[in-house]
Amino acid sequence: MGVLSNKFKPNFLGLLKFINSMNWFIVFFSLINLSMCIYEDQIGKFDWRQTYIGRIKFAQFDTVSTAKKIIVATEENVLAALNMKTGQVVWRHVFETASSGNIQLLHVADKVTSVTGSNPYLVRGWDTNTGILLWEWSLTLQDDYRAEYAEWWVQNGMLVNLLPFFGSHLEVSMYNLVSGSNRGSTSKLPAQWTNEGCVLTAPYYSCVSGSAGSQLLLSLDVTSKAVQILSKPLSDFINLNNGVGGELRELDGSSIPGFIVDNKKIILLRNNKFEPLSVEVSDSTVSAGVVDGVEGPMLLQIWNEENKAFSLRAHSIETGKVIPEISSTEKVNIPEPDLLAGMCSKSGREQHVCRLLVGAADDAVHLMQQAGRTLWSRQEALANVVAVEFVDLPVSDTDAELETEFGKEGSVWSAFTRRLYTQYQQLTKLASGLDSAEDSAELVRDYFNLHKVIMLVTQAGKIFGMDNLSGRILWERYEAELNSAAALVFTRRAARHPPADAVVSVIGKHVDTGNGYIVTLDPLTGSLVEEGRYAASARLRQATLAPAPLATGLRALLLLDEDDAVQVIPHSAAPLVENMYMYVAEKETGKVEGFALRYNGKELTAVRTWSSLPGGAGARVVAAVAARAADVRSPGRALPDRSVLYKYTNPALLLLVLQRKDRGADEVVSVALDGVTGAVVAGATHRRASALPLAVHADNCLAYLYRNDKHRRVEIATMELYEGPTRWSSPGAPFSSWEEWRAASVRRAAYVLPATPTTAALTHTRRQIADTHLLLGLSTGSIVELPWALLEARRLGAGPAGEGMEGTLPYTPELPLPADAAVNYNRTLERLAAIHAAPAGLESTSLVLATGLDLYYTRVAPSKTFDLLKDDFDYYLITIVLIALLVATYSTKYFASRKMLKQAWK
């Protein structure tokens, strides 16, 4: 044995050395096995992402870098760089949504400097080309109460902070821009003439002070070593009407400090003195600024004329003459234009070459040149989408003719002739499509109804129509009188009623009165149709569609106002409303009311049928979700003993999630109500928890999310309602809330979610045959798709025996979030606000749009694409196999007949 061991010992050591040398191969192949990815050619094939930054707050041109950019800071607390040629985002930093991320200052030189927060403040330096953080330091002001009035600017490499004490003094502090070291003690400048109407045009702080009729215009250079107050009677600059006047407004994006007095007179501050300009203010709503030109500084003014045409005018500061080459020559509609930044240089012909960054009331931003021509535009209103509606496209004219030919009267020969003519048109169109590539953007319905128009309503009151396949904006409409903070969108007529067009109504509030305001338009073109703009005479509490359409296919709008009166649009549809019920949930009081709509022969009235406080006194509604129409996948669930557990499918079921205080502790109450009778079907209470405005409801399944304050984690609770082993009504009979007296069987479960969700939605397919998946938008910027099988409440009772035997997963308290469950793979979506799902023509496919600071569109298949061939399906192989089988069949037939013939001659 000893001799044998000695012989084998060297070989064994060599094997160990070989395995040790192969370690990196083992690590490499193990990583491959753990990788979860998609093919490169699949990226962007069925999805797209659009990046936005929000309404621009500050903007400056970067003239130092080789690649020209525009550095911007927005009201969405975003710092970004835009390519000057295309308007695309070069780099972007998204700060906190709270006040701690509010951008107070943007300064662009060789580096970008930003000040964010609200005491304490963060001062950061960024690389202009890449957006990389270079330095960061914090600053805390001692007077936290007056910190909201603090002013910031950069001067001579120093960060200057001005803190006004109105009617007393000004405190000025200077810090090293990079290190944050203070130059010395804070300077206190006496300024009893200051008030809340003062403006800062760095380094001058200007105010209008004094009694009516004898006001003084005062200004002070707060960074000068010698304190010198500039003072002039206000009447030297403007005519005071009855002694009233003196409103100051600083110039926008100006290279020279100055302001506008009462929208009448422009005053600059140069050489420590007031310098009124001889140039008249073109309009009371003008946005003006001073930029450096070829022959000295120029005053730029932009405004809208009465005919809603954009106007641009430039004057020389030194001579006051108009510069003719800088003026608007093209008719462009920009609502309430705002000059954000401007830059002018000279060309080889000694002419002005200007670039103006112009904002608008509809949150759009435009880069314009000196002739008023728009170079590019960004629709930043899409960063705040409040409502989304998927609209079906109409069929082509040929297909529409083919569908309607069966309703035409005539002989068999005429029908046969029409059919031949229709097929001839189809062949002609097919041939023309082979000769020249067909425009993919043609707004016609495809075979699987995957091509739709997405209608988006934004917080700025702007409405968009977007192609869901490409993300291209088809049309846009700005409604200045629409307050769309809680807008609703209803498709009143689909595009399936040719020749009638589709009709969609947007219901919001009037900006001035707060009453109901309705905009009705064609979703394919954006033009107003039917009643167009309609202003209600009262505030609205609830709105819905009539159950039955008119003869034209149009469904009426039913509006319940604050006086519990019902308005029907159009009024002729009132007799069609019967057995209609509505509910109203008051968010702050937690009160829920039910109404029955009845037609008395003259008008439609609302009768209050029930009222309740499901959460008790002091509760407030955090989320309210109603069941989707015709959202029943199957009548029951099969059990292991071959019996059926029938679902409780109440189409009027309403899920309410409420927050209340109980003995000093926060408590979440979830209640499932019958919207017709007000009866409580199910409920649950969670102690020491905070409700999240995230709830979903489909079929007999309900789910909502809350934050467990005790364990400091997010949990998702699910409820499933069942009738039991026997069916309450006969098959095919509609559900009646008045006839059912039995209580539904409720199954409950709760799961731990190892992430922070910001939005939730359920997939939606055409007939709900496919599985239902939960889509969760996470704070990390990913959208996770979870099968409902992981959320089933019946998992809590699953085990080796009982209900779990038919495939229910065993209960585990924590939900898995695998990497391959991310719908948007590596495309991070900032500030996910909502997820919208819509069915396609394919039963397996659900269309998904995620909104927030970014827009992301994709399609998901909860049960895989069982009704569609895969993308990598080998058409060539199957064709070759079929041809080979065909040839083999006929060859075999030929040789068999020859053999039979030979046998017959023998």
C-alpha cells in the first residue's frame, strides 16, 4: 500500500494544481449560468422610453465646452444638460422630491454650481461635459424661519447668500465656492426700506418704499465694500395713477442687472446708478432680458399678440434702435412665452446669430433663432401626466367597406360584384405596398389590434395624442382654462362605428371657478367634436358614462354636482338611463354615499340610497378602486376533490383603503363595499400601519399596500371573495345586489414586499383568459411583474393536503423579486407615478404604459404568447419540411403506382 500510495501521490497533486488553474473558468461559466438577459435585437423592438426633465426653472448656455449645451434646472428638482443642436438630454441628475431637493441656484461657468435644499443647503459642483460630481459641502442658516427668503448667486468665485430682514437690515455672507470656507463674519447692512416686494438683480437689491404718491425707488449693491444706497423718486420713471404703483419684476436671463416697473418701464443698474431705457415695453405680459450682441448689449422682448402669435423684438441698449434682423417672421403659437436664456454672436457676414431658450405656460420649451424660427421643442408637460386612455384605431377604408357590404340590400349578383371590387382594391393596395414601403405610422388598426393611440392629459392642461408603437406625438392641444389635477378621461365612442369618428371627453375643473369643465375631442386628430368645451354651472362630485349608447354609438356623460343634481350630456340620452347607481367617496371625511339615478319622464334625478362611514369618525380615504367592467376570468376554482369553489363576482364591488387614529396609533382599514346597497362585504384592520395610495381590484381578487410601522417594512394584503361550493344564481344570470342575502367567504393573506413601491396596476387582457399579473413600480426605477399565484390569499392554507393540492404554492411571508421579473430590464425610470394597462386584440398580450418623470411603453404576456408564434420561429425550416413532405408524398404515390402496375403484369 505504501508503494502504491507513493505512485499515486504525484498524480493527485497534479490534479489539484490543474483544478486550481481552472478556477477562473469555473467562475466564468457559473456567472453565465446565473445571468438573466434578453437578446440585443429585442431591445426597443416592442418598447420605448422617453426622458423628460419637467418645467424649466433656471437655464444658462454653456459656451465654454466644445460640445455646446444648455444647462437647466427644473421645478421637478432635476439638473440636466441639453444638447443645443437636438435638445436631447446629455446628462441628468434627479434630486429628492421634497424640499430638500429644491434647486435654489444654478450657475454655469467652467463648472456647474448648484444650491439645493431648504436649510440645510447642499452646494455642489458638477463637470459640465459629463455631469460628474466634483465637490459638495453643506450650509445651514441660523435663522430657519427666514430661510425661505434667502437669495443666492455667484460672484468672483464666491457664493453669496443674502438673507433679508424686512424693515430692518440685510445679512450678507460670502463663502468659497469649492471649499465652503467663509471669508469673514457676516455683514449686516441697515435697510429699513426693505419689504416683501423687493427683487434681487445681483448684486443689487431693489425696492419701492414710501407712502402712496411719494414712493422712492431704492437699490443697494450688497457686495460693495462702500455702502451706497441709490435713491430716486418713482415718479421720475413712471406716472403714478392715484399714487398707486411700484411693482418690480426682474429681467429674465439678463446679463445686466435690471427690472421692469409696473410692466411699463425698464430700468438697468450700471455704474452704480439707475439707467432707464428709452425703449418702450411692448406688452404688459412681456418677458424681457439683456444679452450681449455684436455691437453691444441688446434688449430682447418676447410676448404674444392678440391673435396668439409669438412676437420677438430686439433693441440696442446704447442707441435704442430696433435691430431688424432679430424679429419674429414665422407665426408660432407659444402661450405666455418666458425668456429663459439668450445668447448672441456674430457670423462671418457680421450678422447676429442668436439662440433663445423660450419657456411657455404649457410647460413646453423651445430653442429659437433670431428670425423666430423654432429649431427644436421639448414637451416637458409629459413629465406630469395625470390621466391616460388607450383608444382603438379605425379599420382601413377597404376593410370598413368589406364589413358594411353585408348590410346593403340588392341581388346576389350585386353582392358578388361588390365583393370582387373590394378584393381588387385590396390587391391594388398590396401591390403598391410591395413597390414602396408602407408608412408604418398610418393610423389604421392592425390585425391583432396592437396599434393604438394613447391619449395623455397633463397637469399643465395640455392634452396629447401619441402613437403607442413609436411614441411619436400625433397632435397636441393646450387648454388654458382646464384644471386637470384630478382629471377623468372617458371614451364615449370607439372608432368601430364608421363613418362616425371616435369621441373622448376629458373632465376636470375650471381654473377660475372650480366648476366642472369638459373638453370633448377626436382622439385621432385632437379637434373638438360634439359639445367641444363645456363649462358646468356647479362643482362636480362624480362622473360616469351611461350604460346604453345612443343610435349613433355615442354614450352620454352623467355628471353628479355638489347639489346632488344630475346633468346628462347630451340631454336626449336621459331616457336611456335605468338601473344606474353611483357612489361618492369624500377623501378628507371618509364618508361614502350611494345614489340611484332615476328618470321621472322629464329629467334624470339622483336619490341618495345609503350613506356610511366605513372607517369611523376621523378616518380619511387613501385609495378607492372599483371593479373593472366585464372583468370575470372564470366562474370558479377547481378543487382537488373535483368540486368547484365559486367566485363572488359582484360588478358593483368597491374597495376602500382608509387611514385613521385609534388610541394614538395609526391604523389602516380596508373595506369592500357593495356600491349599490352600501353593505360591507369584507374588511380588515392593520394596527400600527400607514396606508399607501396603492390598491388594485380585478375579478374576485383585491390587493392593497401599506407600510408596517412596527416592523418598518412594506406589506401587501390580498383578499379573495368566494360564494362557496354551491352557486348562488343560475349560470348566465346577472348578479343582483338586492337579491343576495348571503355573506361571501373571505380569504385573506399578507406578504412582505422587499422593496418600496410607488405605483401598482394589474394586467388587462381582452377576455381575461390569460393569467393576471401585478405590475409594481419601485422606487429604484424598475417595473416588476408578479404573477397573482404568488399573491393568492389561498396560499395561506396550502399544504400537503386540502386546497393546496391543485397547484397552490405553499405560503411564504416574503415575496420574491427575481431579476428577470423586471419588465423594463436595465432602463431605469425616474419617479414612477402610475402604470396603465390596456387589452390588445391578442388574448395573451396586455399593453402597458408607465408615466412619471419618464414615459415607458411595452407589452407583456402574463401567460406567454400562446396565441402567437415566437419571434425566432424558423419559417424557412418549416417551409423546407413541408415542401419535402409534399415531394415525398407524391414520389411515394408515383412509385407505389408503378409497383402495383408491375405486380399486375406478373
